[in-house]
Amino acid sequence: MDEADAIRTAIERCARAVELRPAVGQGTAVTTVRLKPGLACEVEDGPWKFVVGMTDSYGGTNAGPNPGVYGRGAVGSCLAIGYSMWAARLGVPIKALEVEIAADYDARGELGVSDTVRPGYLAMRYTVTVESSAPVEDITRVLDAADRCSSWRDDIAHGVPLTREVRVLVPER
């Protein structure tokens, strides 16, 4: 069984399971982020651990890529993986695929020096480059299906309700 067949089989099995029992596909993902010295964070999710940091120009120690890198990487990798899954599912061969994420920003909002500039990205765009022997119509069908079902694309394009809970711990003396 080649990679595309293995992906198609796994995705179709997952889709059938979730269609028959929606609760199988519902849950809550939890990631823990711990602040470390030097404007760095250790991120832990199950067996995965990685470091996020800020550059020295922001007072950090360059301990790792900044949150924006991971955010853009999350969107781009979600799209690329989705395109691969849908290509396998629809039987469209893809030899190579690249997703480039561009995000426009204005640091005045993030630094709190302008009330008229939002702290987040002003706009995001992505460019998909596909190498394939398939007709352009088939590639477009794959991209459209994957875009429609992409969780990170949806999160960015439509926003997700976000709430905050605060717990204050008083250190022992």
C-alpha cells in the first residue's frame, strides 16, 4: 500500500467513525504553556514539547521562534496536510506541495502605542504551489475541499470564541 492509499484508508475510516458516532470526534485539546526566563515559554501537549521565545529586540533571549512563527506555521501546515489528505482521498496525485503564509502587521498595536492599530495581524494571505500531473480542475477540487474543511483556516478566517479564567496562587512564605 502506498502512502496515498494509507492516507485515504485512514481518513475514510475516521470519517465513517465520526459520521456514525459524532462523539468519537468531539473533545477538548489542552496545551500547557509555562513562562521561562528571557521571555521564553515551554509548550507541552501530550508527548510534545517545544520552546517559544522572543528576540533580543523585544527583551528576549532568542530561545526559540516567536509565537507568530508558530501561528503562521500552524495555518500553513494545517493547509498543506489537508491538501495531502484530500488529494489522497480524491485520488489526485501530488508530487510536491508548498504553502507560503504572509501576514501583515503593525507593531504599534502590539506595543500599545496606538489605539487605532489592532495588535493582531492586519491581513493574512497564502500561496499554494502544487506540482502534479493531474489536470488543474482536479487540483482546484482538492484545494477547495481542503480549504472548506481546514480547522486552522476556519479559526483564522472566522475567529473562535475566546474566554479567560484567572487563578491566582499566593506563594507560601
